[in-house]
Amino acid sequence: MKAERRPRSWFFQVRGQFHRHLKCREIHAPASSRWRDPDAQLLKGAAWAAVKDSVLTDLGLLEDPAELLAENAERLDRAYRVVRAGLAANTSVTIDDDGKIHVASVKAIEEPPSLIRG
């Protein structure tokens, strides 16, 4: 009995799905420098405990990240508020109730004569 052959399109579908999952970091290629699992390179257990204090000191970080996260959340909130205040004056950009941004179409700029071959 002859083995059933899958169509070539099947191969390209599988390859496309595989690449998509690689890009989304849902699967990893351990031998690759680009697609390997970044968490696999982290120190764990006793190795991390041995260097933890010096790493946090060198990076200027506290062991509890709550304060740093709160500061960054506040900075991000201020930045959003500045952008939102600027959007109020711009009538070509609107934000609906779902938070989606809508931009009015922009009229194309005419090509200057210097770019037109004569």
C-alpha cells in the first residue's frame, strides 16, 4: 500500500504556524541564539542567592520591586495624561468608549516638481 502524501500547502501551513509560535515565544529552539528560552539562562536557587545582593546593588534596585513599579506606573500615567491633553486639541484623532484610537484620513501631499521626471 502506498503511503499517503500530504499536499505541499500543508507543509507551508505548518511552517508558518511554527514560525508564528517562535515569534510569540510560545515554543523555543534550545540550540538557537535567537529563539532559545530566555528564562533558561537565568540563575536559580543557590547560584542566584550567591550573587543576588551584588546584582541588585550594581543595578541600583531594591529586593522588593513595589516602589520602583509604583514610580514607573506614576510616570506612565503622567505621560498618558499629557498625550490625552494634546489629543483634545487635535480634531483628526478620536478615542471611542472602548479605548480604540481613530485617525481621520490625511490628504496626500502633492509631489514637488523636483521629484517629477521631465
